[in-house]
Amino acid sequence: MKSIVRPVGSIAPIAFIVIAGVIGGALGAISQPLADGFAHGVQVTLGAIPEGFYALGGTAYLGYAAARQFDKNKDKEVEARTAEAGAIAAYAGKDGE
């Protein structure tokens, strides 16, 4: 059984921005000054995060995506070789008949 590891650290900032957008939209429907205050708070919070963390999150996600693609390609290669070996064995008459 394969374990699935997802880079939560690189997805969390995106989730934060989406959730903040939904909350900000709901607050804007209720009260514009309240929404403006919320937007300012989110802007200050995101502005306090150093640029290096954004780069680290992007790099982590790219590394995860590359490793996942490599693993998928490796599995396909093993399946192809197994099928090829079965076809060769069947052609040679060594398939147990």
C-alpha cells in the first residue's frame, strides 16, 4: 500500500487566501467598514510574511509535483516491462501450457 504525502505547508497559504476572500466577501455584504478593516488586517498579516517563505512554499510544491510524476512514470515503466515479459513468455510457449 502506498502512502500519500501532500505538501500541506505549500497549500496552506493558498487556503488562507481563499478563506479570507470568502470571509471578506461576506463581511462586505454586511458592512463595508467592517470589510475594509478585515481587508486591512489580512493585508498586514500577509505583508508580515517574508518573501522567502513564499519561495519556499513554491519550491516545496514543485518538488512534490516532480517527485509524484517521477513515481507515476516509474510505475508505468514497471507495468510495461511486466506486460512485455508476459508477451515474450507467451510467444515463446513458456506460459505454462
